Amino acid sequence: MKSMIAPSILAADFANIQHEVEMLNTSEADFIHVDIMDGLFVPNISFGIPVTEAIHRHAKKPLDVHLMIQNPDQYLESFRKAGAEVITVHWEACTHLNRTLQAIKALGAKAGVALNPHTPVELLADSLDQIDLVCIMSVNPGFGGQKFIENTYSKVSRLKQLIQEKGSKTLIEIDGGVNLQNAPKLLEAGADVLVAGSFVFNSPDPIETIAELKSI
Ligand code: DX5
Ligand code: ZN
């Protein structure tokens, strides 16, 4: 299967959000990755439901909404109504992950679980049949433009093995510090979806950069 690319709108120009979304529409991107930060679960605040809805209004690609927030259960329905196709919650923020995943599915969205860099993939062994996508954080969540954590490769291979053992169809997404240097190794280890923020938006030609990532 060809890799999927999810540019992170966090690195876009928020003053020209319509233009940025329209640019992504014309690209080979598979998703638009939308980072929601609450200033509690992570030490930064990004934006919330109305901005997600505004992005969705212009988007022709599915929104992959990454909730870096406490109490995600409280906001699942709002983000679904705002246009989220994939809703990803953090393992570390969910006391009753099984229930949260059921709630996401009941809303008709795909269910994702994100793991912080210190959280072992093995903790998902008994949940994989419920999870459409696992987002392996390759930086500490909260900011774009950080350095990629090398231990990620081993997490991807271990998770891929678990998925194969369980026979599930769960996709592996990598989020943080992704670029053309680490992308081939990540795909080789078993990644399916690559999130890229600053690497795409800070490049001279984001459409071409997305195409390059897609062509690996
Ligand atoms: C980090 C976010 C990432 C971020 C990726 O907390 O979850 O999605 O936008 O940005 P880059 O690609 O610049 O690391
Ligand atoms: Zn993210």
C-alpha cells in the first residue's frame, strides 16, 4: 500500500486559513491533520471547534483531528459535528479507553489512539480490534517544528508486529519531526500515514513537498 500523507495545519498561516486549505485540496495529501491543544494536557493552546469547522468548510480532504486535550469524551460529538473524519484521543488522557473508542465509533468517525513518546505500544495489545489508527508521537506533543525522536522506529516495528499477530487493520500514523530523511525508514518499519507540519509548510513549494513524501 502506498503511504498516506497528512499535512498538519498547525504549521499553516492562520491568517490565510482558507487559502492554505485550498492549497492542500490541490495537493496529493490524503488527510488534513488538525491539532487541538488545550493548554492542560499539553503546554500549549492551538485552536478549537469553530476553527475546525471553518477548516472543514473549505476542505476537500478528510480531517484527521488529533485531540491533545484532557477529558476528550466531553468534546467528541462537537468535533464530529465540526467535520472530523478521524478522531484521535491520547491513551494518557483516557481512563476508560474502551468506552471512549466506542463513543467515537457510535458517532460514525474512525477511532484513533495517540501514544506519547514514553508510552509503550504493547499497552494497546488488547484494544487493537477497536482502533482504526494508532498515532505514534515522534516528538513530545504540544509544538510543531521539534526534533524527531529516534526510538520511534522500534515502536513502529513492534506495533506492526502486534497488528499482524492480532490480524487487525489498524493503520500506523507517525506525528512529529517527519521529513524526507526519516520518512523512508518509517515506512520500511511499517508506518502507513505520515503527518508533516513544518516540513511541508516551511518548504518553498508545499504541494511539491507533499508529492515528494507521497512518492517514497
Ligand atoms: C505536535 C503535533 C504535530 C505537529 C507536527 O504536538 O501533534 O501534529 O503539528 O509538526 P511538525 O511536523 O512540524 O513536527
Ligand atoms: Zn498532531
